[in-house]
Amino acid sequence: MKKLLPFFSFLFFAASSFALPNLLDRQLFKVRNIENLDVNLSWENLDIQECDEADNILVEVYCNSKRYAPDVKAVGSTIIIETNKYDRSFFVNKKCTVILRLPSTAKFGKARLTTTSGDIHSQMVITAKNFTATATSGDLSITEEVFADEAAFKATSGNIYIEGVFGEKLSAGTTSGSININKSSAEDCSVSATSGRLKLSNAELGQAKLETTSGSISLQGQVRQAFDISSTSGNLGLELDAAPSNNCKATSTSGSIFLGLPGDANFSLNVSTTSGSFTNGFRKEKLGSHVSYNSDINGGGANIKLTATSGNITVDSNDVFGAKGNGSSEASDIPVVIFDDAK
């Protein structure tokens, strides 16, 4: 019998390891009693969905072992969801998903969502004064809008996708991954990546600072005041609805730059290249390498400084082609920067 004990222990361990997650905890909280969300998970996934009950917030925990299920509680007016403090084992194949169901009426003062090695996926509109979502070694996917005075999205080795974010201050950053923001409205925007692509579409920004070390940057929309955009190794593509009101700059060390503006935009150009050409579609000019160029377009305005060390620079009207254009053959000789739109 003693010889069989290790065998049965192994069977129990294996059954626990490979069991499918079950609903182990389900808690209901009244919306009127909750002001803040604080989610701090280690390896678990977080999924935010809509709650059918307008007056309640529902938290469900699906896990393949009750021993490792995270703790869920309310402390004062804050819902706290955190990794079980007794989870210190190397239990293999742990599976756990926390589903946070929010009604459309929920509005938070502070919402903080954090996971270390799991993913965060939100399918629900979130409204908060201060919103932070962090996935250290996982992906961050927000497929509905976030409305927040201040919103911050962070990842270390994962991708960030945001369907829409609207507020005063927006920041997003990842070390090894790409960032894709489909819609945004903010007075102050700062987005950065060390090794990954940045893409902002349908943007309505006051000022924007975008930077990546190894990856391309694509910005489409409006920057009312100023932009500061840079890439060490990657192309820059800017398709703007209007010229900014203050001085701006875009720099690429090893990559090309494309700037598209309306045909009647007023701005001043300061362009320099080391080993690349410059094409000015507004003036139908094309220059070779080692360019140092200054020009007032449509009477001039705020200065836009474009610098490329090893790459071409193109400035043209997006009335002809680009974000608003139809690919007219009139610009067939313009070396347009093309970006891969794959997420």
C-alpha cells in the first residue's frame, strides 16, 4: 500500500494541474457603494465585460484549483482583487481568469488594473478620473473606450491595443511590443516603445510626444499645438488634418519621414538630410542628399523641423493622396512611406 501512495499523489497532482478552470468564487457589489477598483494579479488573466444588472458589479473567479484562486473583497469603497498571498508554489499549468463585470452606469475615482504575467482584456466602456492598466509580461487589449482625466497604459514585453481613450492626459509605453491606439482625444499625449511600432489613428491631440528606438511611428489625425516625434531605427508617417500652431519636430536616424498636410495649410519648413533625398510636393521640388532646406508654405506659420540621417523626407498635400487621398497618379513620383497596418 505504501508503494501506491506516491502513485495516487501523482494522479491527484496531475488531475489538479490539467483540470479546466471552474467557477470558484462569485461576488456581487453594489455600484453605489464602490468608488475605486484595485486589481493586482500575478499570473492570472483579467477579462472585463458588461454586467446585465445596472446596479451591481460582479466578480467571477475561474480557476483549476481553489488553493490558488485570487482574493476578492471590498475594503471601504474599493474593490480589491489580488493574487492569493499563500500562492508560493511552482504548481504547473495553473489556470485562472478573473471576470470583472461592470454596468454602464459605473464611474470610478481610481481604477488600477495590474497583472504580471497574465493578459488584460477589456470589452466594456470604463469611466474613471484616473485609469491605469499594466501588463508586465502579457498583452493589454482594450476593445472598448476608456474615458478618464488621466489614462496610462503600460507593458514590458507585450503589445498594447486601445480602441479609444478620451481625456486630458494620455500616456502609453512598452519595452518590447507594439502600441496601436485607434481613437484618442487628449491635451497631453506621450507614447513610447523601445522595440516596437507605434500607431495612432483618428487622433485629436493638443500636444504629442511619440518615440521609439527600433520601430516605425504612424500618426493620423490632428495635433493642435505641437509634436515631438522621433525614431532611432524606423520610418515616420504623419498624416495631419491641420498644421500645428507651435513649433514641431520629427527626427529619424535610420528611416524615412513622410508628412502630409492639407493643401491650404500654413507652416514653415526646416528640413535636413544626410544621405537621403527631400521631396516637397507643395512646391513640386525634389532635392538630392545632404539637404538643408527652408521654406514658408502658403505664407508660412509655425516651424516644422524634419531631420533624417539615413532616409528620405517627403512633404506633400494629403488632399492629393495619403490618409484622405485616392492615390492620384499626380504624386506617383513621390517616395511615400508605406506602413504595415497589421496589428
